[in-house]
Amino acid sequence: MAEDPTHGLLIISAVAVAAPICAELAKRLRVPSVLFELLLGMAIGPSLLNLVHVDASIHEFATLGLCLLFFVAGYEVEVRAVAGRPILTALSAWAISLALGLVVALLLVATGFAISTLLLGLCCTTTAIGTLLPMLRDRGLLGTKEGTLLLAAGSVGEFGPIVAITVLVGAHDPTNQFLVLGLFFALVVGLLFLATRHQPPKVVAALQRQLHSSTQLPIRLVLFFVVAMSALAVRLGIDLLLGAFAAGMVIRLGITEEQAEGLEPKLDAVGYGFFIPIFFIVSGIGMDAHFFTTLGALRIPIFCGLFLVVRGIPALFIYRRDLDRRSRWGFAVLQSTALPLLVVLTQIGLDTHTMLPVNASAIVAAGMLSVLAFPLIGFSLITAERALVDAGVVAPAS
């Protein structure tokens, strides 16, 4: 008898329900739900309970969840707010991280610890802004100086590695690929310009009505735009995540605050309510739980340390004019949090045989550990600094 196609989705849906319940039970530790999604996914996967095997349909659900995760990351970028110094500072910090990451990767390759430089170096330059966003929102930091700087840094930390992948990994002609990427950026800039133009009142009124009807036309339009931009990116030979991220930026710039109030809860319901958890659960299913009992697990703290060195240290120097000392340390730790893009980068490394399987497993596990530990440390340092500033104990950074 053929396997019931709903079997795997049923178990994954149950895990999607169980993960936030576990997070709620562990709320004193402030463990993010995404960590439980990964761990429970690993538990139901082939390496432990063997309850779920990822077929084509589940893979498509997970891909849409990944696209929505990067769409939300792009959507949360307030283009006007991060323009100027925040984004320029973030670009400077990421450029230093990239150079530092490549040097570290070269040393690891020279010692036989790794077999390729580029992907390993890029893994150390990512920032899981999509994972950090709910935590920023829950702590009321989105509109603050720290939140704005972290949004800019995280956006570059997601955007930069994707661009590097597109141009340098798997491209037969990097020059041609760079031109294609330039055309895509030009299209995005054009769409951003159109998004700021006058909106016909009749169209706005009609969409507002549809938002509160059974058709949910604005939500359908947004999802269509995300899929269309992702599909366009793939057709151009660009990573689909770049298309999803760009779609989020365009949508955010094209709607008013009043429209956002009605749209955002429904987008969160679609994304965080179903598709995004599926991506993390499926990522957990693909992990080998037995890896943690091998000597390879000793590489996990090494990669965690590399995240902090490569991505965190530049922040301590670059943000001296923007943040107080304690906040800078917290910012450096938060900026080092990595996960979703690590899954993508390590999978590319395995597919192209440019990354050792033991390193791929250790990097993703280190990302899981960073999601567990780094936000707890980083946010506590930033909130402690803000409390001292509010109490007048220390003067705010200029």
C-alpha cells in the first residue's frame, strides 16, 4: 500500500503545535520556539524515531516557509530608517567580517580542518535577522536605535552572503552573473521607486474591503509577489532568497502605516503560523542526531567561537560612535547569531562537495546553539545598558 501523503504533514503539524508549547513551558529561560522546532524535527527524523521522511510536497512547503522567512526579514527593514549611516556602517562591518572569515577559513583549510574556503568563510558572516525579529518585536526594541542598527546589520548579514553565493558559487561565468545581478538590483530599485508613488484611492479602498472579506485579496497579492520575485530570481540564476528578501522591502515601502496595521497580523499568521515553522522542522528532520555522540561534535564550540570572532568583533570597533560599551558587546553577540542561511550554505557545500559532512553538521549545530545562547546574552546586555541610561547612571552614546 502506498504511504499516506498526509502522514508526514500530520506529524510535522503536531510538532509545529508542540514547539511553542515547549517554549512557553521554558519561558523563564526565554528559549525561542525555533530551537524546539529544530530539536523536535530531529527527533521525528530518520536518525531517531524515523516517523517522517521528507517527500517532494513537504519539501515545497519548507521552501515556501524559507521564502516567507526572508520576505519577513526584508519587510521589517525600514528603508528610510536604515538609509544613511546605519546601512553604511553595517556594510563596513560585514566587509571586515568577510575578510576576516576568509582568512580564518584559509587557515582551517591549510590545517586540513576544512576543504574549501569560500562557503566556510561565508558561514561565519551571516546574521539570523529573520530569527531575531520576533525577539526584537517581543522586547519592544524594533523602533529603538539598537533595533534599527541591528536591522541594518542583519539585513546586510543575510543579503551579503546570498549575493556572494549568487556571483561566486556555481556560476560558470562570474562576470555575466554579476551583470545579471545588476539587472535584478535595477529592477528592485525601480519597484522600490514605484512603491513610493501615489496610490489610486479607489484601488486602496477596494483592497481594504477585500482584506476583511473571505477573498483576502491583499494577502493573495503579497504571496503572489513573493513567489513571483523568488521565481524570477531563480530564472535569472540568482538565489530565490534574494527575490523573497527584495519582495519584503518593496511591499513594506509600498504600504502606509494604516495599511500595515491590517496586513501584518495576517502575514504573521500565514508565515509564523504555519509555513516558517515547517522550514525549521524539516531542517531538523535532515539533521543526524547521532552526530552529537561523535568526536565531530567537538567542532560545535569551535564554530560558535568563530561566529563570535568573525561577525562579532568588527561590531565592537565599528559601532563605537553609535552604542555604549555594554550595548556594543550585546550587539556583537546578537549580530553573531546565525542559522537559516547556514542550512542553505551547508547544503550547497554538501551538494558541490566543497564542505566536509562533519563540518556541515557542526556548523548547523553551532547555529542552533547560537540561537539558544546568543540572544539571551545579547539582549540582556542591551536592556541592562538601556536601564542604566534611563536611570541616568550613564550618559547615552552620542
